[in-house]
Amino acid sequence: MQTKNHPEIVSTQAFLLRPYQQRAVEWANQGDGLIIAPAGCGKTVIASSIIKHYCQWPEWTFGWLAPTRETCQQAIASLEAVGVDTSRVEVRCPHESVDFSRKKLIIVDEAKHAPADSWRRIIESCNGLRFGFDATPWSDDSERNEILRKLFRNTQFEIKREELGNVLAHATVYMSSATDFLIQRKIDDYIEKLFTERKRYMRISQPELRAMCAWEAITEIGIVGNKQRNGAAIMFANCGGHSPTLVLVPRVTLGEEYAKAIGDAVLVYSKMAKKARREAMEEFKAGNIKTMIATSLADEGLDLPNVETLVMVSGGRSAQKTIQRASRALRRSPGKDRAYIHDFKDTFHPLAQAHANKRIKCYKELGCSIQ
């Protein structure tokens, strides 16, 4: 039913669901599959509400697979919020010793990882219902996509971004031209050096190896070693006023340099102590830290809806990563209805520029304004 004060929200079992969330839960009540849900739509609430529905069978127990400790904690908080007895739900990371073979239902968060061996073994061991959740599950690898479909029984449900209405903030993307000049030759020489060294012992195809070497060279010389580009990124972070700012970098060492140059900044990365990372995120959300710097390996577990300014230093062409990262700034929160994203045209090398053009395409698909 609809509530009097919030006609756009549906009430289900004393917990308020938006119409698209309710529709997803009702679909899941009929069977299992992959749920494609845009970032910011509340997928953990949907997943928790699905489990709540199936809790009506007392003998059922549930598994929840999430990529990081932070996403595990988010899952537990969401389960508690919708009123699920969390003693019936085992929430684990795939790198731990996990046995979901006797579970009647499992949730797989960030299902794009499901084809990986460690994830796949856990999922295939469960003969019960399987629900995968992801904003951007598909990759350029058709074989990997086919595995993903089979893991979730070739069934899927999609929530369209336009269904979210005013859930997302409007974002403006600024594409900067800042870069060191005359570094294309250095990058090409480094690609050849890496390729020559590694083709002797790396057992992958030469095109794959060359692509790997190219990305490493672009990252090391075009991003980490690009003084003009990094100077601009630091300026964007420092000029954000009091708005909560997130800076995404590809290397811990680069993040350390940024932390020294940006006022009131804290660096988080995947190998830092879990307690320290959690405390830093809570301080950021409370407004006690203005700028958070995160490595690419740490950004998947970030739940920071108050981010108003996002500085995308990491580069890359992945639509999955671009949408995931941009969505950090797109979520609405109290007092926030706009967001600002700073990225780079990366004209220092044709391949890097092609990557930047793919990111621009993703921003347009997200409904962002491009400046």
C-alpha cells in the first residue's frame, strides 16, 4: 500500500520500499536469477527483503556472499533494518572458508565476480535459490558472461535507471585537459620493454600481454608520473570548499603524495587495518574529514552517500568501474542534490584518450552533464 506522506514509497511488512524495489522483491518471490540494479537504488535493501520473504519457512537458512568486509557489514546492517533474524544468515567473503551447500537461498553481491574460480565454486555448491546483484554485471568477455548467466540459471530482472526518479543527484562532469606533454614516446618505449621482458615467461596470448603492458605503462607514466595531471587533480580536491570529496587513485604511493598535498585528507586502501578503514569512513560520513583518498582496490567497499565532489584519477576504460565509481557521487543524501565529477581527457596517448572517451560515454548514460 502507499503511505500518506510518501506516495512514491510502498510499505511491505512494516518496512518502506520504493515501487521499483517492491517490484524486484515480488519478482524474486517467484524464483531466482540475476538482478541488475543501478548503483544507488538500494540493492542491499532489496536483497534483505527477499530473504525476509523466505524467512516464513522456519527451517530455511541463508548465505550472503560479498566482496569485502565493508560490504558484509552493510549487508548485516540492512538485514537488521528490515527485521531479519541475522542468526539465520551467514554473511561471508569468498576468500574465507565458505560452505553454502546446505543453504536454501544465497545472495551474491557484486555478481560480476561470480565467474571467478573461488566465487564460482561456492555458488555452484548451493542447490537452493541463487540471487545475484550487480549494477554492471557484463564484461567484454562473452565466455565470462555466459558463465554468469548459467550460475543464475539464465534468468534476470532489471531495474532501469529512469525508474529511480529523484533517488539520484544530478551530476556535472568536468573533463580536464591537464597533462604533461611529449610523454607518448616514453609510454610506447616502456610498453615494448615490458612486452619483450615478459613474453619469455608469461603464458598468455601476445595481444593479451601487449594490452596488459600498455595499461601498466599508461598507469605508471601517464597517470602516476604525470605531474601536470596530478597537480590539477590536487587542485580540484582542494578547491571543493567544504563539500565532502572523494579522490580515487591507482596506487597507494600516489595516494600518499595526495594526502600530503590535500588539506584534511585521509587515505584508505585495501591492505590497511579493517578497523582503521571503517573508522575513517565513519569520520568522513560524519563530516569530520573533508577529503577521502582511496585506491582502486579499496573503492568497491566504499559506502559514502555524502560525497559531493569526486576526482577520478584512476583512468581506465571499464564501464563497470566507471559507473561504479561515478555512482559514489550520484547518491542523494540529506542536503545534497547535486554532485561534481572531475576527470581527464588524457590526450597524452591515443589509447588513454580512447579510454577517456569510453568514460565520457558512461557519464552520458548516467545522465550527467559534460563540461
